Amino acid sequence: MRLLFIGVFFIQCAFAAAGTVAIGNLAVAFQGKGYQSTPEKPLKGPMNDLWCQASDNGEHKEIANARFVRVHDRKHFEAHIDDDSKKAILIFGNVPVTEAAKYRCEITTSDGDHVFGNMFAYSHPVIHTNTSVGVYKPDDNQENELVAKQAIYTDLDASAQFDCPVVGYPHPNVVWYKDGLPIDAGLKYVMRHRGKQLTVKNITEADIGVYRCRAYNTFASIVDGAEMIMKSHWTSHYS
């Protein structure tokens, strides 16, 4: 997996002296191979470090302290400061795919300036679940595409819930399909959690079929599918 793009950010904080900004490498990419992961045994892979500096008109300022914050859960990570105290580094190494996220670098300089900048650790979508599912590549497989399939049992007039257990960054876009046709959200089909959860309400026999979610971002696409089966049938049909 190669980084699709990289850049340098320039963000000025209101608390910094005029001209003092945070600069750094804008983005890195998770380079783990594969599309399956579990909480107990997450997919791991190398990821380059993020780094940032405080700069005033091109001059790098001495850092008194610095930290990185993962934005979605506000978890703090201590920054490694290089030998000349001019660069703050978030060292990743070999990390789980769940470390891919948006981060914020926060720096306090030795003369009291406070600057920050947002940075990104990207990853292709990965099926991340402890549910036992069968995984295979479909006959019409596109590059980097995978299918995970399981049976969901339900009753008439009940509701059935399907989960698309994918992680990745940028957050994957999710599209749901029934028997190959796209599903639109509405009274019958309710989608939650950025589309990763689908609820089918008031089940009738017409609702029985194969449901799939397709999750994709700028790195890759994966498919997760389940077949809805009437409980009275007591058999599953894997195609």
C-alpha cells in the first residue's frame, strides 16, 4: 500500500505569536496487508511516523512540550522530541489498523507560543469483527475486493439487523444491496452509524434474500454480506 498523497500543513493558532504556525507531514498510510481483523487479533502493519514543528517565518522554534491527540476518542499520545528540540514525532511502528485516524499535533514552544495542526493516518477498509464469517473473493472480484458472508435468521413481522463491521480512514462510505440492487433508506430500511448498520423492519417473505454492504474509501473497497433466512427453514444457503 503506497501513500496516495502527502503534503505540509500550515495552521496558525489564535494563541500563537503573529507568524508562528505548526507545520509537518500531512498524512501517512497504514501498510498492513489483508482485509480481515478481530478485536482479539487485529490486523497489524507498518505505518510511518507523523511529525510537526513550530515555525516562525521559516525558523523552527524550540519545543518545550508537545503531544498528539487522536481526535475521535481524544486519546493523548506523548510526542517524541528530537535531539535539537525542534520536531515533535508520533512514532507508530507496527500498529493495528484501528490506529488509522485523524490526529492533532499540539506544541508549546519554549517562549510560550501554542500551535496545533491536524494530521491524518489513512487506511483501506478492513472487516473488523469477532463474528465467525466466511471470507472469499467473488467471481466478479474487483481489485482489493473481498466478501464476508454469514446467515441471519428471522421471523415474519420481526425486524432484522445487519452490521457492516468495517474500519478504515477516511471513514468508509457504505452502500447496501439486496439481491444485487441498491437499497435506499426509508421507513422499511433504516440505516445508522454512518450507514454501517441496516435494520429491515416488518419482515415479509419478499424481504428474504442476500444483503450486502459495500464499504469503500480512497484506498480500496470491500464487501460484507449476509443471507436472511426464515427461522422455520432451519437451513442456510451459501452461494
